[in-house]
Amino acid sequence: MATAIYLEHYLDSIENLPCELQRNFTLMRDLDNRTEEKKIEIDKLAEEYVAKVKNLASTQRVEHLQKIQNAYSKCKEFSDDKVQLAMQTYEMVDKHIRRLDADLARFENELKEKLELSGHESADGRGIKKAETRGLREKRGSRGRVRKSSDEDSPRKKKIKNSPDLSDALLPMQPSDVLDMPVDPNEPTYCLCHQVSYGEMIGCDNPDCPIEWFHFACVDLATKPKGKWFCPRCTQDRKKK
């Protein structure tokens, strides 16, 4: 495949990428603004509660504290959504980078094959041309001599025929080799599989969870569950208690 075709296909694949990135960044900025508004609301509720706590009945205290708790929960929800958007954005860009690496590997492999084949054919042609020249010289030097056999006239052909097949000699790089390349060792790992973040992930609602983030597929989730969610390990610990 020609270089222009690789480039054209790759440019087509990233045509909508700037718009998608802009949309995700806009949503994250909006979530930031909503989180800041909630933090201001929490500060006001806390100041109001401290100022009036002595004069409030027990039921009023509970209601006021519940309002603060609800505001904190909403703030955490906005933060979780922002983290999900950030991971989706990272995965979106990383997917295109991996595709570019795979295309480069395929293109490099095709170039190597073409160079090997062209070198093989040119060497074969030189051998045939030398044999023909030598045959003409022999014919001119002695018309009464018997012509040598074709095997003796073409030693180059014999060598090529008995040599290993060219396709066996080449060790092409497959696109999967690029996709399986090791990730940055400094990048943190998550989930039960101890892999880096990718795709959709969910956070465990146990604040003391040692893993914290999990891939949907690793915990058998297709969509984000309603309410609180605990990972398998934390669920077992809660049952033991």
C-alpha cells in the first residue's frame, strides 16, 4: 500500500478527533464550574450550621447535616464524571496513536519486502545476463564446440533455486507487535487485572479500597450502576463484618 493511502486513511480517521476533544474539554470545564458552585454552597451551609447549632433542635440539626451530606455527594458525583471523561479522552487519543504505530509498522514491513524482492530480482537478472554473454563468447571462439548444459551455464539460477525461500528468510513485524508494546512503566495500574486505565472504569465507594478503580469488563459491568457500588474484595470484607 502506498504512503499516500496510509496517510489518507489515517487523516480520515482523526478528522472528527478535534471536535470530540473540544466537546470533552468543554464538559470537563462545566463539571469543574458546577463542582466549585457546590463547594461554595457547602461552605455556606457549614457556616450557617456552626452559627445556629446551639439554637437548633435535634431534628433540625439532622436535616441541616443531611443537606451538607447531599451537597458533598453531588460534588463527588461531578468529580467522578470528570475523571471518567478524562479517561475516555486519554483512551480516545491513545487509540489513534496505537493505530498510527500499527500503520507505520505495516508500511515499514512492506518497504522491507519490496527492497528484498527488488534486490533478489536484480541479482538474478545479472546472473542470467552474465551466462548469456559467456555463451556468446564461447560460440564466437569455437563454432565446432558443443554447448554446455543449462545447469553449467546458469550457476546463479541453481544457487537461487536451492536457497531458502525468501518469504521464510524475512521476519515481518505484525501490527499486533506494536499494539502489545509495553506501556510507560511510570503509569499507574488499577483494577483486579493490574493494568493501566482504559475504556470505561468505575470507582469503589469504599474510601479505604486499596485498588479504587476498576474496568467495567473486569467486574462484569456493562453500564454504571445506580447508587453506591463496592468492588468484589470490599463486598467480601463487608460481608465478613
